[in-house]
Amino acid sequence: MTALARFLAAARAASTAGALAGAALVGVAACSGSRTEGLDSGKLPESLRADYALFTQRCSKCHSLARPLAAGITDDEQWSLYVNRMRRQPGSGISYDDQERILRFLRWHAAELRRREAEKKPPPVPSASAPPPVTPAPAAPASTTSPAIEAAPGGKGRT
């Protein structure tokens, strides 16, 4: 083998080793759980913190937490379909019990999104097609004749 062939073989081996080492480092960083994304669990209701921890553990195995948290899903049924589909993915590690606990957190999250959205909306403005508000009719003016005159004997009032 010539010196050039040995040099090229060594360069390929070094390149392959470097690529493998780089991929391994990326994989370790992705699985290390050191992501700073997600919610501040201290701001969650105490009853949901364990559910949120399970959500972060299971869901971050396959994708970032930002994916479900920023999806803007506010419909509970849509979350049920989504998490059920994720549970069926090979390697997800999501059991039926996990699914219910993850859904409990996501339903709370959806309710928070709905609440925040409602706070942003201004109060409704009456539309032009809406009927005008009903105002009470003014009281009839008091009669200028006295009841005694109108009820005079003989059916005739005084003149």
C-alpha cells in the first residue's frame, strides 16, 4: 500500500470516527434532560406536578416539549386523539395509565390557553343588525278633568 493510500485510509477513518463522536455527543445532549424548555413546574397546581413530570419524561423522548405545549390545541378531544396516537408509537413508553395522567395535565393546559384567550378578547360590541334596546314608554300625562266631574250624576260632566 502506498503512502498516499495509507494517508487516505487514515483520513477516512478519522472522518468517520469524528462523525460518530459528534453524533454521539448530539444524542447525549438530546437525551440528557437538560433542556430548558417547558413550563415552570413551580407555577403549576400541586395536584398536576407529577402528571407534568411524567409528560416531560415520556413526551421528550421523541420530540421537544415545545411541540405539544406550543401547538395551541385547546380542544380536549383533540388532545385525547393526539396522546393516544403517541402512545401507540414504538418506544414511546406511554402506558394507558400514563396516557390518562398526561391527558390530565394537557387538559389543564388547554383550559389555561382558553382562559388566556378569553382574557385577550374585548367585550362584544352590539352589532348593527341587533334590535335596539327596549326602553319603557313614558307615563301617560295625568288627566286634566277630575274623576268626580266625569262621574257626575246623569252621565254629564259640569260645563
